[in-house]
Amino acid sequence: MTPIGAAGIAVVRMVGPNALRIVEQVFEPGGRGPRDGRIEPGRVVYGRIVDNGRVIDDVVVTARPQSGRRGGSPSDLVEINPHGGVRVVQRVLMLLVRQGACLTDPHEIGALGWPANSAIEPEVWSSLIQAQTHRAAMWLANQQTILPALLRDCIDRLASPGASDVGSVVEELKRLSDCYEPARRLVEGAGIAIAGAPNAGKSTLANRLFGQSRSLVTEQPGTTRDWVAEPAAVEGVPIVLIDTAGRRWSDDPIERAAIERGLGRIASADLVLVVLDRSEPIGPMGRYAMAAVAKRIPPDRTLLVLNKCDLPDRLGGAPSSDAGWVGEVRLSATTGEGEDRLGQALCEALGFAGWSDQTPAVWTRRQKAGIDRAMSMLPDRPAEAASALRDVVEM
């Protein structure tokens, strides 16, 4: 139930009629006293997971048989909390499978641990498994109360006699629908590609955003021969940053293939940073790079980055800001000057202008489909729209 990766604690959940029996086969109590070691509802039990006499890890175990019959309900739920090392969790899972358990998607049983007050709460718990940043986790945690409350308020207004407040409900639903893409990016992560002419400073910028050296940087143009993708975060928004080979003509078949592969990655990105060297005239390679990106990405998904602002400006002929670009940022990837402005521009371009942890939004396909269905019925059929919204929020 916790994301794959090293952590302090992991949560392994088992559900089914044999869950408790399987855990007891591999659990060795670590406490003392007449009740210690007995896995019972309402108790937190400390002990060890043991494989043929070999201790895998110290753990804490809890159980919740729904019917109160020990081991007799199809929805018996047992949680094992080992340390969060990747190998430790793998060994626990492998041991449980050998004892008769079956691995399943955590989303399928994510909602079974707690009683839910709405259909949205289980989606929050399932999505928290994917949360990659503190900002994403905080926003998701707030949605379990904020979003149902907003939708229920809309339902009440639509169901009132005369439904005179339909216009404001339409506005609320439109805001929720418009926030779908930013919300999805906050939960799943956004793809950001870095493109531009060779030696414009793309890899230096990528390393600054990565927070460590991932791309090789030299004065020799064409050093990056293929795209490099790494996870990162900008102002709490999780991203996958893609550093691509510089756009230029090349007789080298390997470099040409790398450039084409990079263009394919650019086409699927949520946002492209086109990097230009502000300290040199734009030149034919710079114009070629901009044209290559423009063929594949609309201007509203492109942010212009004028790099090396710590040096004299000799660029000349840069595209004007009214050409449809989402913005323009001046910075020095080497010194870090302008990095804060870039972070703000990235977030705004991804749709997070004015967002907070309390911003209501939909982020699953089910939620989005229900909102769109309700909007298609307004303003003429408020009662049917209210019913569509109930399908979104109620269990």
C-alpha cells in the first residue's frame, strides 16, 4: 500500500478468508505476557516475520476481521508494517505468496481499510500510493473532504425548487473540469522536455533542475547524444524531466537517430522548454531547433528559456512574446540566477497559477466523466444533472 522505493515504513495489506492464517504461519511474536503475540482486532502486535527460522524483519501487525469471527470472513484484513527497504518488502511479499497469498493491484484493496463517507475517499487513498511529493500528498488528503462537500452543495442547489442557481453551478463544474489536467499532473507527474540548439546550456539547466549531475556537460556541441529522463520536482509539482540531444543538422547517423528519438519524446511532453543561448546570435541552428519543436508542439505548450543571462546579450532576433509562447524566462543555468522565476513559470504553464492545497479539482477519469455528463445536462435538466453528480460523490 506504499509506493515502491526506500522508506522508513512500508504497509503490506492482506484481505481474504485466509489472510490471518497465512500471517500467523510466518509471524513470530516478540513481546512478553499472556496475550502478547496474539493477532486480534483492536490490537497492535509487535514481532518478526520469519522464513524457515530466518528473520526477515521486525514488524508491527494489525488485524480487522469484519464479522468478528477470527479468520472466518471473506473481508478479513491484516496489515504488516515492515521497514521500508525495497528488498525487505520484496522478501515479505514473496514469503506470503509461497504461503498461498496472491499479489494484486493495491488500488483494488486500497479502500478496504477504512470506512468511506463518499466514493471519492477510496480514490484519494488509492492515489496517495502514487503521490511523489509532499504537495501532492497534502492536496490529495484535502480532497476527501473538500471535493465531496463542493459537489454535494451543487447537488442541493440543483435539487432545490426552481433551481434558480443553475448558472453558478455550471461555473463551479466548469472550474472543476478545467482543473482536471493540472490535478492529474500533480498526482501522476508532468513530462517536461528540454530542447534547443547544441551548446545552449540545456544539460546544465537539466542538471540544475535534477538537483544533481545527470547529463554530461562540456563545451563541445553535441555532447548529449540521446535523451536522458529523470524524476524531479518543481515547487512541489512532480515532473519527469527529459534532456534531449541538440537540434542541428548532422551527418552522423547515431546523432541523427538520437535527435529523432528526442523529438518523439518532445511530442509527448506536457511542456517543452526551448533553450536559447542569450550570449550569442541566434544563428541557423537556433532557428532550426525552434522550427523543429514548432512542428510538433503548439506554442501554448512551449516555454522560451533565454540562458546565460549572466553574459552580455547578443541574441537578437528572438521570437516575440506575442507569438503564442506560454512565457519567456531569462536565467543563468550556471549560476542559478533566475531559477526561481523559471519554477514559477513552469508551474503557471502547467496550470497551477493560484493553486493551493485547498483547491478543489477532479483527477480521475471517473470523476471527470461524471462532471462532464452533468454539465451536458445543464441548464435544461437540473434534476438529471444532480443525479449524475450523486453518482460521482456517493458510494
